[in-house]
Amino acid sequence: MSLLGAMKRGISMEEMARNVLRMYGYKTLTVRQRVSIDGIDVGEVDIIAEDEEGEKYLVEVKRGRASVSDIKQAYATAKMLKLKPMVVCRDYADKAAEVVAKELEVKVIRIAEYLLVEPEELITLIKKTIQEVLEEEALGLLECLTMTDEEAELLSRIASSKSLSEGPRKGLKEALSKLRARYRLLRTAKGYVALRRRAELLLALRKLLNKR
């Protein structure tokens, strides 16, 4: 049985989409919300999500690949509800869909292919990923040995901030740019939630190595 078949019985595409959104720093506000205009029921929205800056998105979830019509539908419905449009799918159906998504500014998050492969292939990918993570962490250890007090202070500010635009912590964007050039653990972080965790990890490693 393929992993996709197993997921149909266990975790639904909608649940998977919510998990992926959470990984990217989005918070699910509502699921399968009915939409009414002037008291008339006109349809259902898969997900309404909010990013770390408070921006709200209408999220269309597609089990397969998103076509041009899927992109246009998400755009039209989002505009009607005064939300930003987003599609979570396996991939674009074709180049035209990708072009239309870019033109209409529809954000598209693609479900990683490893979630849709056979179990044997998945095991191989997991082993490879673990190896890469271990190598990455080892490099992180080496980087922490030369961390300056100024860098540690900047990392502390990032670790304690909810977003880059947080009022009392101006200048984080500029500081982050320098830190990402210096620390590969920060360069690979996707979303601000992951970034904060990486910053905390670097600080913990520094403390451990320096026995402070």
C-alpha cells in the first residue's frame, strides 16, 4: 500500500495542509467555513489562516496539482472575503498555473514529494535527511565556538521576539541579515517560528560549549 493510500485512511489532506501551514508559521483560524453573501450560502472555504504579522489568508486545499482554474478560484474567493489568497497543493499542474499564481499574487505552498512516495522510498529519504541534519548540527557546534558577545545579544533578541516588526525590537531585520550570512542554521530556517528556535539552539550550544 502506498503512503498516500495510508494517509487517506489516517490523516486527511486538510489535516496535512494545516500541519504544513503550522510549519511555515501560519495559525489556522477556521476550517470548512461556510460563506454567505446577503444571506445566501455561496460555498465553503477550506481554511482561513493567519501569518505571524496578523495577515489573514483564504487557503484552498488541493489533493493533487493546482490548475489555472484552481488558482483563479482561490483568488476570486479571497477577494470576495477581503483576504489574501493561498493554495496548498502537491504542485502546479503546469507552467501556466505557476505564471497565473505569480501574476495574481496567489501564494502557493507545495506539499513535499516525500509525503507522497512509497514507504521504501520514504525510509531512504528519512535516512538521508537525518544524516544531513546531523552534519548541519555539527557545523553549528563549530560556529558556536567563535560566537561573539554581540552576536549572542542579537540572537537573544530574535529568540525573544514574536516577529521582525515587533515594536521595541527595531533593527532585527538588519541584524538577521548579518547573522544568516554567518550561521548556516539560521539560513535554513523557514518562517520566524523556526528562526526563533534555531536562535535558541545556537545560544544553548554556545552556553554548553563555553560552560557559562
